[in-house]
Amino acid sequence: MNIYCITLNGPAPWGFRLQGGKDFSMPLTVSKLTPGGKATQAGVGVGDWVVSIGETNAEDMTHVEAQNKIRAAEESLTLTLSKDDQAFYDHQIYQHEKHGLRVDGIPMFIPNDRSKKRLIEDTQDWQPRTGTTQSRSFRMLAQLTGTDYMQDPDDETMKRAREKFLTEIQSPRYARLRDWHHERSARALNIKS
């Protein structure tokens, strides 16, 4: 590992972009450089890890905290960076030989079999459902809320309920109740005397 320190003279822009942070569960790294920018002229490389910003250790910083710390620097910005050339080179060779991936100088995450399986399950969860089948996320929610024992009404039950409702609204009893309600509403609104 090759640790180095640079001081960029202000004001911003500093000529680089970061990725990662504690909130992303990955180290802060330089993801992009502005051609001819201050960071490029100082020898910063894409993929270099940010060890500290000023006097503050960057290991426990979230992405936003790092951005705010960099924005707060007005006259100069001091960064301690780490360049692990051999490990990065080995990583690129591994990715190219084992996976046939194109690498543009940015470290990439290679999922293991468990994470691939989980990704496939999650993707399948969003596919359209046929009939009354439920998605895995819906079943998990039902388990959390304690409603997993409840069943979806089957088509036959729904059909019977609909037929009963249609029969009920066509009955004389419903007609009397409807007329009474309309009469009462009209009096309440002073439409009829």
C-alpha cells in the first residue's frame, strides 16, 4: 500500500468525485477525475482510497459527511490517500480472466453464489403474478403483521356474495328503504316541505 498526502490550493472545484462511505459499507474512493483539474495535477488516481480529509479520519465518514468536509475547505484541501497499485492491478486481472468483465480502472464487486441467488430471488419477486398468487415480500409482510393465516377469498365465494348483493338491491325491501332515505334527505335539506 502506498499512502501519500496532497494539498490542493483553493478555491474549489477540486477536480475529483468520491464514491462510497460508511453509509454505503465501502471505503471512500476517488471515482472520477476532471482532466487537467487540481487533483489530477497533484497525482490523484481513480480508485485511490481517502484515508483522511484534513485532520479527520475518513474511515468512519458517511458520504455526505465527507462531501461537507471537502466543501468546508475554502483556501486549501489536504487529503491523505492510499494507492495500492499491485492489489488493484491483481484485481483487474482477476476480473478480466475469471469473468470477462471490462474494467475501466474502478474496483468492482463480484457477487458470490449466495448473493447471486438472493439477487435472482429479488428480481423474480417483481415479475407479474398470475391469478391470486402473492409475492414473497407480501407474504413476509403478512407474517410480520400476523395476518398470514388469512386466506384470499376464492372466486366462488366472491361470486356468491356479488349475486346476493344484486338480488338484495332488486328486492322491494331495498326499494322501500331507498325511498325512505331519499325522502328523509330531501326534508333535511329543505327541498321538500
